[in-house]
Amino acid sequence: MPTTVGTRPQPISQHSRPKTVYIKTYGCQMNVYDSIRMNDALAKDGYSEVSNMEDADLVLLNTCHIREKAAEKVYSELGRIRKLKNRRKHTMRPLTLGVTGCVAQAEGEEIIRREPAVDLVVGPQTYHRLPDIVARASNGSAVVETEYAVEDKFDYLPAPDSKRTRSRGVTAFLTVQEGCDKFCTFCVVPYTRGTEVSRSARQIINEAKALCDAGVREITLLGQNVNAWHGDGIGDEEWGLGRLLQELSQISGLARLRYVTSHPRDMDEALIAAHREIDILMPYLHLPVQAGSDAILKAMNRKHTAAEYISLIKRIRQTRPDIALSGDFIVGFPGETDADFEATLDLVDKVEYAQAYSFKYSPRPGTPGADLENQVEEAVKSERLARLQALLNQQQVNFNQSFVGKSMDVLLEKPGREDGQIIGRSPWLQSVIVDASSGRIGDIIKVEITEAGPNSLQAVRSLDA
Ligand code: 5AD
Ligand code: SF4
């Protein structure tokens, strides 16, 4: 049930002009997707999106709780917005301020105690009720809603609107699964996003078709544990992600498919085979391992060894030799010795990543890791992170440079930062900068790579294209 905390003086607001919303998104791609769906839900209620906080009647911070830094950023931003809200208090345009996402779920009412300027706190499972919650909060009562809704929010959120989808570009995210049952001992996700829930195949296929009808050419399926997705297929069959990808690959207009984030234990044979069988499934896989020492993997409750991960990578590469691997790493998990850390470097050496994210361990309240006694000193974490990042960066540079002089297909996505440029995406998720005359946004063109930097490639359109 919704909780209502305290009452506020009634704002003097008459919304004769259209209401406006600004959502600031923190954290992962699932939050990016959620912000889009929240914008769509609010659009139905007459809100139009603005790109500037000062122009908004409603400001929402869609937050991330994964590391302490991410959560603390939210409170400093709330402090800044409080000043804007105070300036607007007795004007014709009072500002309503809300916190959504994982900090909202994890901290609930505590957010309003820490920052009383906040009018509403809404967890990720109740976004479909947002218009109603905002209406109540704008009427003077602070609303906290972090219960898990009994109904499925996806049945209530509006379908992607074609005009709005088109304006967002030719690539789109589509959440197929939320939550996690793995309980890695460092991670808050099972607590903030709840246990694993898969959306139905039917719902996903319909949403994908709507996106493609609106001009989307590339869809990235999202889930905290995306490859744990399973659901009723057509008929009585239980489908896994590999089978779902097969079905999605048949949608007309769709040129590229991706999925993120996967857990090594859920890489089943059908999904590995999908990388050989589905030509529009891009040769890129984000498969976090977190650490390379078996003792640390065990303490993290990852439920596999380093050798098992490496042999999995071997099988995936045998199936799809040009696949690019990406990963997540945590250094300084409690108890991590120098030798444990060396084992991580060793694993990275063996795998050779195209790209990776790495973090210092951040103890999260409520997770088992936070209570362990043998926490690693901050200076040691920093030193290990620097060494790991130097190695990963070198691998990324090597990977990018291996393409110089070669040709590849690029999906043109958006105008470049400089006039006359257009930015595309390679099959391996690299940014590729080409001359704007090479084609239009949404085209897939063949290019030749002329230069490679750490974060992007330069290319010219192939003459034979
Ligand atoms: N500290 C540091 N990094 C973390 N991650 C998750 N929880 C923590 C934590 N407590 C990292 C993991 C995960 C990525 C999304 O964030 O590497 O894969
Ligand atoms: Fe967190 Fe582990 Fe679940 Fe990933 S698999 S969301 S790291 S608990």
C-alpha cells in the first residue's frame, strides 16, 4: 500500500499551460530504459519532456545504488535542486521533486528525512502508478511508494509511442527481465530490484515490433541477469534467451540485436549457438567475471571458478570466433590478497577484453560483504584499480587498433560533435566517426577504418559499398 508522510502547504499552481518534466538518469542502461518509460507514462498525463531542469514543473532523479558514490551523488544533487525549488515556492510555477530508482527503493522514507524538499519517492516496481503519485504529491502530501506492486507494471505502462520513439533515434533498449536471484555478496541488486522476473515473450515481441515500426534498427535487450530470461513461448514450450533472440531476429526492419548483462552460469548452449545462428545478433558479449581468484569468486558467491569462466569463453569463441568480450571487475573485495589480485590480472591476460568496467569494492549496507571483517584498505584498492585499468585500457587500444585498414558495417546513429561528422556503431560496439556525407542516420554502411583511438574509430565510406 502507498504510504503518505506528512502534509505540505498547498502550492499555488494552475496548470493552464502544458506541464513539463525533466528526468535525470543515473547508473545503468536499465535506468535509461525506465526513464523513457516514465516519460511515456507521464506524457499520457499531459507532461512534455524538457531538457533543462529550470524549465520543469516536475523533476525526477532516477537513481543508482550500486556503489556508495553513486548514491551520495543523488543527495548532493537534491541539495542543489532544493535551492531552485525554494526560489519557485511562492511563484505560479512550484516545483515538484521526486526520487525514483534504486536509491528510492533502498532508502524509502529516509530520503525525505534527509532531504525534506523531496515530494515523492517511488521504487522501480511502481512506475506505472507515477501519474497518480505525482498528482497526489503535487497536492501537498509527500508520497513514498516502495512496495512491490501486485500487478505487472509492464501491463500498465503505455506501449512505446511511435513519434516519441522515432525522436529518440535508431537504437533502443528493451527490458526483458528484472531483478536477480544470484545474491553475489557485494551486490545490492537483489534487494533493490527484487528477485528475478521475466517478461512474457509475447509482451517483448510486441514491444520490439512497435519499436521497429517506429524506425528502430537496433534493439538491446536488458536485464540485470538478462541471460536468465525464461518464459512461455508460443505453445507450451518454455523458452530461454537464445530462443527469444531467434524469434526477435525475424522482425522486419530490425537489423541488429544485442543483450546485456549476462551471468556466466546462465550462458546455456542454445544462447551460445545463437551467436552462430543469428546473423543480426552482434558479435559482442558483456560477461562479467568480477575477479580471477577462486577464493574471491567463492567469497563473492559467484558460483563458478576462474577455470570454468575461461573454458566458457573458449567455447563461445569457438562458436563465434570474432566475438568481442567485455567484463566487469571489482578490486579490493574483503580478504583479497596480492596473490588474489594477481590472479585477476592473469585472467584478464588470458581472456583479452575488448572493453571493460572496473571498480573499487564499495561496501553496501545490507549485503553480506559489508559485514566481512577483512576489508581492504582504500590505498591498496586504488593501487590495484590503477594496475588493472592500465591493463584493460591497453587491451582496448589493441582491440581497436586491430581494425585499422579493415572494413566493417556501421550503423549510423547520430550527428557527430563537429559539423560534417556522423557517429556510427560497429558490430563490436565501438563508436565510429565518418563523414556526414557517407549516409543518413539509420543506414548501415560499409566503411574502412583509417585510425583507431582508445574510445573511437575513424573511418571512410568504402568505395565498393
Ligand atoms: N562495489 C563495487 N562494484 C560493484 N558492482 C556491483 N556492486 C558493487 C560494489 N558493492 C559492480 C559489479 C557489477 C557492476 C554493475 O557494478 O562489477 O557487475
Ligand atoms: Fe548483482 Fe550478482 Fe545479481 Fe549481477 S548477478 S545483479 S552482480 S547479485
